[in-house]
Amino acid sequence: MESLQLLAEGFAGALSLENLVWVIVGCLLGTAVGVMPGLGSSMAVALLLPVTFSLEPTAAFIMFAGVYFGGLFGDSTMGILMNTPGQASAIASTFEGHKMAKQGRAAQALATAAIGAFIGGFVASILVVFLAPALADFSSQFGPAEFFALAVFAFVATSSVVTDSPVKGLASLFLGLGIAVIGIDGVSGAPRFTMGSPNLFDGVSLVTVTVAVLALGEVIYVACLERHREGGTMIRPSGRPWLSRKELREAAPAWARGTVIGLPFGIVPAGGSEIPTFLAYGLEKKLDGRRKKPMFGKGAIRGLAAPEAAGNSTTGMAMGALLALGLPISATAAIMLAAFRQYGLQPGPLLFERAPDLVWALLASFFIAMIVLLILNLPFAMLWAKLLLIPRPYLYAGITVLCTLGIYATSGEVFDLLLLLGIGIVGFIMRAVDFPLAPLIIGMVLGPVAETGLRDAAMSSNGDFSILVQSPISITLYAVLLVVIGFTAWNRIAARRKERVGA
């Protein structure tokens, strides 16, 4: 009952004219960016980060949440209409969604995606309201050793378990950790990896790194490698933008199963929505194979409904994990964690005590964002698709200008612009050789947490590092991590054996 009362107070704050405007702005920006292949919510949040410091924290985070959810809606729109998913989380939706569109059922496919995303996000938001305070209370039991274990869990899970190449994932992670330790050591006061430059004494700003890697690196990549890429043919939706009773009965079980599959992945650092969407699609495909007339491969509505619900339920729960535990499960969540720190806030139990107005207004805004996105996406999908008509040179030139203006506005230093260019080139190279970017961002965000936890634990035990594996929470985290690594390694070995047998 206390959670409901606090949520009601949050709605009072979120429904104020100013915050309601920022919810709508965030949803519009997120959907617009998600529609354009190659862009995504992580790039949008990174670009907005340096220009939102003048906003009140509540307004800024409400807008970020709208961008986060809206990006998923936009990704699916392009996957259905053009067979070109904006992000990896929309790939599973493309398989059956684009086939539906080719059959003249594009409007129904878009409606299926919008409703599924709404259901998954709404259910996750309800659970977050009740679970986030409990998770925050649980996280109050975390000491330095537990926070170190949590950071290690996130490092290994996002860099080696969910990437195709563990070597590339770990390399990206260590690059992020290396950038995170640049600057003056907070304990000894000694400069670390500054090469004698006073400009690096304060370290490398996470804002600069995220904007450079996610935005400027993408611009350089498109300019150098995708100039001659031809776009696909866009299918124009026609007919009714809603579902018949038969289609609703067909899609409803898939929406429910997809939502259930996606929820646990919102509190596990498994790289975001990619895994649950594929799991949801795979489950529906197996169930479809038992039917008398299998529909998969022919535009099965269940093959679209389940991944959409799974993706948004994961995102909704991810916001709860971010608020209650300070645990980012994706690059976008990692950037939002950095934004909290820029405002002097630390997600976790203290956030619920020190900034309850912000937390509950943000939680209330999730529900509002789901409704706004449903309204925006059911009737206006083709309007969003017209954003693809913007010439790419103009689009990416605009992004470049926003990158440089945003970074210069936050620091006023030419050195930071040079740093932006240098790290942007690194981001381009990582894309060109297929290195994952999320481990770099998460390594930079959680690196200081891991270092602080390790140092505090060692000092409290007089240098006895066995303290790191003495608490039940730490042991549980390490045990779960070992099980996950073992399961992943077994699956990869089995897959290689099948490839050899097939060859």
C-alpha cells in the first residue's frame, strides 16, 4: 500500500505540465532515432547528456526514459517495413514481421508490435513499482565486497557471455577500464596514465567517451564504409491499423509468454534485450511446430508478438535494476547511470531516501510513456518512416555538430574536442573490426565502483582479500557467474561440434 501511495504522488509530479512535455519529447526523440537504421536509444541519450544539465533532474530522467522506451518502438517499425532493424534487439521481430508486411499486413504487424511493446513495458513497470523498493532495501546489505562482486558479475556477463567473441568483449571491457583509471588517484593523490598532461588530471569525462564512441564513431563509420549501401524497399502499410478478434486471440498468448521471458533479463547484466527477444521467438517457433498447420516462415503473428513483449519487459525491469541496484544491463542504462552521477545522485537505497520525488515521478512516467508511445505508433507509423527520406549527409552532419557543441558546452576546452575526435576514431575502428561497444561503456561506468569496492574491502580487512568471498551475497554472485559461464561454454562447444558434423 505504501508503494501505491508513493506512486500516486509520483503521478502528481509526472503529470505536471513541464514533466508531461518532457515525457512526450523523450518518446518523440526515441522513436525518431529508433526509426533510422544504425542509430539507437544509446546514441540519443549520449547526445542529450551534455545538453540536459540545465534541466531539473526529474525532467531530464523522465525524458531519458522516454527515449529509452521509444527507441525500441522505432527499431521495430523499420524492421517490419524495410527488413532493416535499427538495433539488434529488433532482429527477432523482423523475421515474421517483415513477412507479414510483404503479405499486405504491414498495418496489422505494426499494431501487433505496438501492443506487444505496450503490454511488456506496462507489466514490467507495475512490477518495478513493487520490486524496486524491495531491491533497494536488499542492496542496503551490500558492502564493498558485494559491490565488487556485482561489478565483476556485470563485467564478465556483458563482455564474454553475451558476445560472439569473448576475446573481443574482454578487450573492449579492458579498454573501458583503462580509460576509467586515467586521472588523479583519489586515495594516494598520484597521477595515473596522464602522460604529464594537466588536462587529464581530472580524468576523461564519461560524457565525452559515450558521445565519441556511440555517436561520432557511428558517423565516421557510415561516411567511410556505408556510402554505397542501397536501402531496401519500404512497404507502405494499408488497411486497418488494429487487430481483429481472431488476431488478438492468436497474439495474446505470445504477448504473455514474451513478457514473462523478458522480465528476468531486466535485472541480469546480459547485454540488454537481444537474448530475451530471440528466446521468445525460439519458444514460439517450437510451439508452432507442434500445430497441424505451422505458420512460421509465412508471417506468423506470434513470431512478432512475443519478441516485442520480451524486449520492452526487459527494458522496463532494467530501469528498476538501475534505480534500485545501480546496475546497468545495457549501454543505454550505463549512460543513464552516468547521468545520475553527473547530477550528484547514486542509484540504490540512498536514492529512494534522498530523492523520493525524482524516483517515484520517474516510475510514474514509465506508465505515461507506454501510453504516449502506443498513441504515437499505432496511427502514425508511416509518418515515422518518412524520416528515412532525410539525406544521410545532412543527418550525420547534424549529429556531428551536436556532438561537438554538446562537449564544448560542458567543458569549454579545445582539448576535449580533440579527445572527442580521437576516441571517435577508436569507436569507428571498433565498429569496423566488430568489437562490441557496450562492454567499453559498462567498464568505464562500473570501473570506479569495482576499484572503490576492492580498496575499501582490502583496507577494512588489513589486506586480507579473502573477505571478497566471505559473504553469502558475494558467494552467490560468483557461483551464478560460474554457472552462466559454464552453460555458455557448453553451448558454444556443442554448436561447434554440430558445425563440424554438418561440414
